[in-house]
Amino acid sequence: DGGITQSPKYLFRKEGQNVTLSCEQNLNHDAMYWYRQDPGQGLRLIYYSQIVNDFQKGDIAEGYSVSREKKESFPLTVTSAQKNPTAFYLCASSILSGGALETQYFGPGTRLLVL
Amino acid sequence: GQQLNQSPQSMFIQEGEDVSMNCTSSSIFNTWLWYKQDPGEGPVLLIALYKAGELTSNGRLTAQFGITRKDSFLNISASIPSDVGIYFCAGRPRGSGNTGKLIFGQGTTLQVKP
């Protein structure tokens, strides 16, 4: 089945530790995105990528890093510089059509907790 | 930055009732999307709207792209218990076609009493 997978479902981070969240899609979508969701809040964009080996900062990129070495993969690293990392992280993807980005589809999410 | 005002923030209704929620913006949007999120899951796309005035249905759900391009509403008819969840509007502002950015509303939490 085609879709977006995120792993793990739950992730625990110790103080000062970097952790990496996985996002894989087999939809052949060009663009991929990472969002952060806090309780009672909407989604805030962390990073996005429209093409392999290229990515741009979103609204809250500080303390995060990404890579896009393959079209189907867009891992997110939460670094020790992110002082408040506890949140629900969502990955999304979309096709590119005529220069405009189409509808985004989401993965199941990863909940990150700090020990 | 740009914001979407989504209302109401929460609703508690009786099974069988109709539901209406809306999103407004101070600027023009080229796309309006409505998503539903179940607890602990990712949002699932319900309806996508691409033209001003467009009215689209998906089963018991109906959404419209406002004529002014600054608002959208979502209606759910004859609600059932599985409609429970958080409903998000999202929009792509005019002029942001190549940035990949969607702006999200704060969500409407819907609870349905059987």
C-alpha cells in the first residue's frame, strides 16, 4: 500500500541528546515537510524540501536539522539545542504540479518525550 | 505572520445534529483544505478546495471556498460518534505557491454524545 510511514511511534530523549525521527513515503511525492504540534495548537512548519539534496527552513527551524538524500526519505534530527522538544511531530508529503505545491498528506506521527 | 482564525474552538453536540465550523483570514488564500485528526494520529484530508465559490461534498461533509477567498466553512450533517476528533482548516496564501507553506487553524474539537 502507498503511504507515509513514521518511526518510531514514541521516542524518549535524554537531556543533551540528539534524536532522529524517520519519515518515509512511497507515493513518489516530490515535496516533504516536518511539522510540530503542541497540545491545543495548530501545526507549525519546521523544515520542508521540494527536491532531493535541497531543503528550506520553516517557521520554527531552530534546534532541528534535516537531510534529503533520497526522494522517499526525509529524516528530522532534534538536537540538544532544542530546549523544549516535547511535542507530536508530523511528516507530510505532496506532489509538485505546474510549479504549485499540491495537497499535503500526513504520516501517523511520532511523539517525542524528554526524560 | 499570517494566521487563520478557526471557530468554534470546541463543540459538544448530540448525535444526529448538524455541525458547522469556519476559518477566516485577513489575506487571500488560493487553496483551502480541511483535515480531521484522531487522537495520537496524523491528520487525514477530508476536502480540498481550489477555486473561489467552490462547494464540495464528501459523504456527510460539505465545504465551501468563500467568494472573497478569505474564508471557508465545513459542515457535517447528521453527526455520528465516529465524527469525534479535531478538525483543522489549512490554507495556502496567495503568493506562496513555491514555498510549500500551509497555514493551519488552531483546530475545532468535536465531541458527539450518543
